[in-house]
Amino acid sequence: MNDELYMTRALELATLGRGFVSPNPLVGCVIVHDDRMGPRIIGEGWHKRYGEAHAEVDAVRSVQAEDAHLLPAATVYVTLEPCSHFGKTPPCADLLIEKRVWRVVICNNDPNPLVAGRGLAKLRAAGITVETGILAEKGRDLNRRFFTQMEQQRPYIMLKWAETADGFIGGPNGQAVAISGPLAQRMVHRWRSEEPAIMVGTNTARIDNPRLNVRLWNGPNPTRIVIDKAGQLSPSLHVFDGSQPTLCYTYQPARIETTTTFIQLSERDALLPQLMADLHGRGLQSVLVEGGAALLTSLLDANLWDEMRVFRSPMLLQQGVKAPSVQGRLMSRKQVGNDELSVYRVL
């Protein structure tokens, strides 16, 4: 059988869970039976929502009753090593053993210490043929947020900004200026729906008064993250309206007000390492950072970023707040309405 073909399909299915499964990884699964008539997909599934059935369970459930007897002769393609422990759901490795499938093909091993090879060992001990590493690079790219969370003990950080053709992201004295066009704005709202958290600094929260929610796309609102070291932001700002979970990092005493949690930082330690450690501890797998210039620059200077998404508009400002300098490796560039979107990753 063409293992790469069916793994490609499993990777496509995995993307359908984006925005709904964090802090779990994106996982897809395809079940294929091969006989004298040739290979045929008899089941497909993906992890649809955190706390609900994993991809393997979803795929097995999709197998029609008249095909259930084919499972012992089927190959299961799954994008990540089947779990071997009881979490919010039972171990997927146990389900595959129970169904007596003869072969399991895996894209990536799971870096989670609760799994980390145990799923593979359990399957092999049951006599199931196991193969790994099929399209491993594509699988790692798909789950780059999950791998960063597990391996670096911090969220995957995406920096986003819009700049004019002459390199400004704001007007004089930080004045808010609408730089990107409607298609770019709609795309940003889609991104917000796909990431568990969104972050801004003090000046952006005060000057732009953003809502940081999803309005131009269908999807869940992210957790809002605001940095307010001196506790100077007005409680009347949109970010404190109680409409969605919000984390505010400050040097002021910790407290909770409706859906807003104020987290006290130590003034003796660097802010960003404390911030990353706390976000990791809360299980926030990735953060979309929407500025402003001071926060973006501090993350760049500290090398605490993984991806950069930059819109460039044909607009000219001639003066104002300079955009950060782009870094990393250019991954893609495309036109979005009148704006040009460039995506970079750390080298």
C-alpha cells in the first residue's frame, strides 16, 4: 500500500481540529483494508474537541457494521503515537489491540512523557506490526505548537503585525492607524479562533482599546493576555469587560474579578521568563501576539518567538512608530487583498 498517500489523508483530517483541541495535539486517523480488489478506506476520524474521543476512537466508530470484521486485517494510519495512559479518555493503544488490527503506521512519536514510546511498546507487545516516521517532517510541522510546548516548556509564540510600505506600525506618538485591509483583518480573526491565547502590551491595550475576540470568523474566542506591570490600565477597557477569559500580568497584588485573573509577577526576576512559565503551567499551547512595538521587540530581543506573520500595506505614513525588523527564514509570501502577507520562522 502507499503509506504516504494514506498518511497525507490522515494529516489533512488532523487539521480539522484546529482551534478546538488545544492543549492536545492535532491528530488524524485513517483505517485501510487491502484485499484482492485493492486497498479501500473503511474508517476515518480526527480529534474533534479537547476532552472528547481521540482520532483512533473516532475512526473506529466510523467503520460501518458490515466492515467491522475487516479490522483485524486492516492498517491504521495515525499522525501521532497512540496514547497508552488514561487521561480524559481511555488509552487508544488498548482500543487498537482490542480490535486486533494487524498493522499501525505512525507519523510522529509522542514527546509527552506520559506516552513517549509506551504506546508503541504496548502495540508491539500485542503482536501488532508498527512502523514510524512516515511523513514525520510534515507531522512535526502540523503539531509544531504541541512539540514546542512539550520540548521547550513554553507556548509556541507567533508575532503578528501590519506595517506600511515605509515601515511603520503606528502613527506619531503611537496613534492607532488602520493599516491592513478588510481581507487581512478577516484572516487575523480566523487566526484568533485557531489559537488558545492572544497577547498585547500595555500601550496597545490603552491606545487601541482592542476587544481581542473573534468577530469576523466563526470560532472560539481566545484567552486574552494583557501586560500591565504598573497596574495603570483603566478597568473600563474592553479587555477587562468580562466577556472572555483574561489574564493580566502585573506587579500589583494578585486577584480575580469575574473572568479576569490578575497574576502578580516578581519585580526581582525578568518578566518574560515568568510569563512563559506561567502560561505553560496553564496549558496554553500557543500565543498570538498582536503588539505593540515594545512587546514585539522585547520578545524578539529575548529570542522568545517561533513564527512571524507580517502584513505589508501599500499605505505610506512617513512618520510614526517603526515596525520591528523581520527575522528568521521566509516560509511563504502571498497577496491578501491589497496587502502582502509574509510568514517567517526561526532559523
